[in-house]
Amino acid sequence: MSSFVAYLSCARCGRALDHRVPQGLCPCGGPLLGDYDLDAVASAVPKADLPARVPTMWRYRELLPVEDAGSVVSLGEGFTPLLPMPALGERIGLPDLWVKDEGLNPTGTFKARGAACGVSRARELGIRHVALPTAGNAGGAWACYGAAAGLDVHVAMPAAAPSANRAECELFGADVTLVDGLISEAGRVIDRQCREEGWFDVSTMKEPYRVEGKKTLGLEIAEQLGWMAPDAIIYPAGGGVGVIGIWLAMRQLRQMGWLENDAPRLIITQSAGCAPLIRAFEQGSEESEPWRDGQTIAHGLRVHKAFADFLVLRAVRETGGTALAVTDDDIRESIRSFGQAGIGACPEGAATLAAAEALRERGDLSSRDRVVLINTGSALKYPDALGAD
Amino acid sequence: MSSFVAYLSCARCGRALDHRVPQGLCPCGGPLLGDYDLDAVASAVPKADLPARVPTMWRYRELLPVEDAGSVVSLGEGFTPLLPMPALGERIGLPDLWVKDEGLNPTGTFKARGAACGVSRARELGIRHVALPTAGNAGGAWACYGAAAGLDVHVAMPAAAPSANRAECELFGADVTLVDGLISEAGRVIDRQCREEGWFDVSTMKEPYRVEGKKTLGLEIAEQLGWMAPDAIIYPAGGGVGVIGIWLAMRQLRQMGWLENDAPRLIITQSAGCAPLIRAFEQGSEESEPWRDGQTIAHGLRVHKAFADFLVLRAVRETGGTALAVTDDDIRESIRSFGQAGIGACPEGAATLAAAEALRERGDLSSRDRVVLINTGSALKYPDALGAD
């Protein structure tokens, strides 16, 4: 094991902080990101060695923050398939369409990446209790990795979250609090509990390591496409950690000289029933305004204001991307289209297909574009959405 | 692509049949198995090349029956994690305990292996309609791969199978018939439909290629343990294809000189509520008698008589293995134990942990044994079993 993390820096004020002790937010309130000695990584790691490495996200260990191999809690997360979808793509005018299928992770969603990295690093730093609010899938992932690592996991989730998510948290022995309201209300409960109990708050972007795990999504897409980034990646943004992670990954790879093109354009989608990031993008704002009474069948997108919204919007704008809302009916239709092509998509993941279709129609994507959709989780996590039809 | 399949041979009468045309059963009624030119594989494939190959079951393409790479339908199946479970193992007196976690397959179960291979080969041979009875998970897997391949898939399943399984088949566009009774009754429906409609019957062991896909389970375990087979593998047997596949894999690897030890002992478990194979093993019979009114929460084990029971029993006996029934209460308890260790096990997979514990207690396994449990699927496939507690 040989992490090349050098320090943490605040994404708001730029202040550098020590990564060798537990850190939450910057004193200014901004989220912290890992800084790596990328020149050293580039000279230490021959790119040609990668194919023979372990087929999990830990193949990129030098670009991850865990320092001791013994701290890693791995259940096989990451290095999920990137699948060409020529027939489905043809039908929507995007023949070079691909799907990154995150359903093949432990607990069935991409949340496993953030949890594996966050739990491993928390354990390494001597933390015993972690706590987070969740719309469902993050709670299941953290509960699972917490169980594997021997950490106590405390989650608060909306009572309206899918029952399978609650059952999953309980299966893995997490302490579950059900909350009336959205994930923001669950966040307030966790914030208070952490202050009262001394638990470590691992809410989205309120500790530095979840996003580091998500970064591997971008590293994998680049490697799986032969170190040539696609023209566009479409991501269903709830808290938006994944798209921030992909953005960081591409920047780091470019700085290391591993990625030569300037792509990808990072495109986000949300449900029209709860679309604060899309509204902010369209209004040219640097941050989003809270969305009132958000409603969507895609529970992971029911986030009324993402904590790191300014970073999500920066990632989209800096890469020449765009943002687009789709309806729940579009999402249902896209679940079916994915299914007919052999992909069991969650509602959030299906939103990316609906967005791709709309972006092609309005000319934001061309028939020559190589487009990667992120299916953030398995249809299996949503038996209700499956059975509802 | 370079399959080294040479012909098919009947596991009952030994007759050789041509693999280049569609084949179901041998004229004698026995199941067909692939025969490979193993000496040629051993000289064509340097074992040292394997680590850099694709991290799916297709890394063993020379030992699979698909002849043209263009026929392969892959959604990322196989090369699932083999996880060391030292803490869980210590608690039951088996410190060298491992879990092969098949939940990280498309559709969340090991059925993806058989479906990927069977569908790919069916497409290669020009077949347009495949049909099978299923307790649930095989139907979902075949429906998924059929959708990806553009084949029509017809499934018959017990009305009592988990509703998530039916929804999954429908998501992938399969033609679903619900049947009163067990999978045996569903089998009769499929048998009749295949004769009437000219569909290709891909029931368990009634065509030669599903078991070839399952064989990769054994190949992977051997490779992941550094080409040293474990002392024992515990498998939850419904139709028993997986354990037959593992047995064939180990024999082929040994014949190729890739595996030097004589292990593993192949151990099967079933639920006490439906245990025809266990009863046959205990009675010293070569075949099983149909089990009446089988009942268990592990739907995949509710098979009253496995078609290839004689091969399952031969695999167990030839390797010095054994067979043991566990109760549904044991299964529920083992789901919890797995969960507390970070493994989301299906009831069938959990049965292997209960069996390991019992075998250790009765002295059939020793504390020095390296034991691999096959968790055949994800807990996510069983929201009812999760929520029921």
C-alpha cells in the first residue's frame, strides 16, 4: 500500500489541513478534498501494471487516502462493468452509448465506493462511531462496511424511504432512526446526535473520504476506455458526490499525463419533481436554492439542497457540461427501455437515459459523441418501482 | 476467442455428440457435458497471462463452449469476490473461512453465469426462443441475458416464488407463466410448451451449456486461492448445477496440471423442509426420491428432485464430501450472522454457514480446514426475508 495523499485542502477557502488526523469540515465551513503528489504517483506507477491489479477500486490505491493496506475493508467494490449499448444507443441517435453498471457493487449501488473508502479511513484514524443521514442506499452501504470493519454505524432516514433500505440497514446491524420529512431533516437529526454523542459525522461531503472513493468511478471509466475519456458522462445528481469525484479523477489523470484528451463534458440530471441543481444551472447561480416539497420516485434524487452544490455546478460548467431535469414518467419509461436491453436500472440511473434522449433531441449531444451513462444502482433495490408497473 | 470444446458426452451412457448443432439431452435421456482438449488448452494458455485478462468469467474462454467472441453476451458476470472471513470463522471454529459472494453478479445471483453462457451459445447456434422453469432467480437471469441478446425468453414459475422475481422477469421483457405448485410443475408446463411451440428447453441440465457457465465458479475459486483448492466447498444445492460445475472445473484444472492438490471436498446442504439430495446421500442411494410437499424460505432449494441428482451425489462422494440439512431457523440465524459480518446473504447462501457450523461441531470439518462457502445470491433478492425479522 502506498497512498500519495499529501494533505487536505478546503474547496472554498483553499486552506490546507493535516490528513493524518480526523477532519470533518474546514473551519470556514467548506468541504475538504484530498491533495495528492501526482508527479510521484506518475513516476511510481507504470500504467501498464494496472491490468494485472485487483479488479476492485483498490487497484488505484496510490490515488486513495488509506495509508495502511491492513485498514482497507474490501467486499469487492468497484471495477464494475462499462457496457457498450449499441442497439439501445441507435434507437436514441447515440450509437456510441455506454452504461457504467454500478448495480454490481456490494449492497447493489455505487454508494459502496464512498462507504468502503470512508469506513476504511475512519478505522485507520481510530474512529469508532460514524453517523449519516440517508435517502436509503448510502445507509445500507455504510451499515454493511461498518459491520465488516467493526465500526458502529448510526443512520437517520426519511420514513418514506424504500422499506428494503431500512431492512438492509438493520440486517447489517446499524442503529436506524426514522425521520418525518426529507433527507435534510434526517441531516439535522444526525448533526444533533453527533454533537451530543461524539459520533463522527460522515454526511455527504462533510468528511473528506467518501468523495475519494467515488473518484474511482472516473478512474475506471478512463481506464476501461483505454485512457481516452468519453465525450460526455451523464450522472443523476442527488448530493452530487459522484460527479464531483469523476471531475477530480479526470483532473488528476490529466495532471499525471495518463489522459490526453480534454473530455468529458459532465452532465447532471435530476427529477423535475426535485431539481434544485438544474434550476441553479439554468439561472447561472453558483449555488442552489432549497427546493420545497420535493417529490420523485427516484429517492436518491430527493435532496432539496446538496451541501456541495457549488462544486457540482463548478464541475459541470468547467467541463462544458449541462444540466437537465426529466420527469418521473420519463424515468419509468427509461427503466423499461433499459430492461429491454438487459440492464436492471434504478430510477436514478434510468434518469440518465431519459436525459441522454432529450439532450440528443435538443442538439446538446451529437450522433458521433461517445456518451457514458451512470446507472448508480440495481433495480433490485427498488422492488416497488419494479412491481408498480 | 478460442474455445477448445471438442464434443459433448453423455454423463449417463458416455455417448459422444456433436457440439456444433443444438443439443438437448442424449437420446438415452442423460445430461450432456462438454469435453475439452485440455492438453491443448494447457499448452495454449500461459497461466501467468490470466491476471491481466478481463475480470469476468470470460477470462476462461478456452474452457467455455462459445466459439465466436461476437456471440458472447456479457454484462460483467463472474470473477466475483472471494472474501476472507476470519472473525466470523473464528466464532464457529473455522478461522480459515471464506465466502464467494455471488451477489455481485448481474441480477444479483450466480444464475447469471449459466444464463450468460447458455444464452451466448444458444444465439451462436441460431436459437431464437428459450424456455425454462424457475424458482425465481434463474428466470430473472435468463430474461436479462435474453433481453441483452435479443432472444425470446419464456419462463414458468411457482406462483409462490418471491414477487420480486416475477417483476424482474417482466422488467426484462420475458413471457411469464405462473404455476400452482413447485418448480417440478413449472417444468411440466415448459416441457409441454417446448414440444408445442418448438422453443428450446434450457431447463437445468437439459441443455449442455448452463453447467459450463457455472463451471467458472470453480475455476475462479482455484485462481483466487493461487491455484490451490480449499479443503472444502459448501454449496446450497437446489438443482445442483453449481456443484457439478465446480466438480468439473477442479477435474479439468487438475488434468491441465494447473491444480496440484486433491481438494476440495464438495459438501452440499439443503433445507430440512426439502432435502431429497441429503436423504439420498445418507441412504447411500445413487439417485434421489422425490420429496413431497417441500417447504422452505430458501426458494432456490425447493426442488423436489434434481434432474441431475446422480451427478450431484457422484460429485460429493467422489471428492470425499458430505451432505447435511439445516433448518429454516438455522438459515434465518445465519442470515443475521452474515449480516453482522457485512455479507448480505440470500437464504440459500446462508444455509452454507449453518452447515459449516454444524459440520465443525460434528467433527467433519477441522479448525485447520480452509473452507469456502458459496453465497449464491444477494440478500436484495429477498426483501421479504429481510423485512420479516
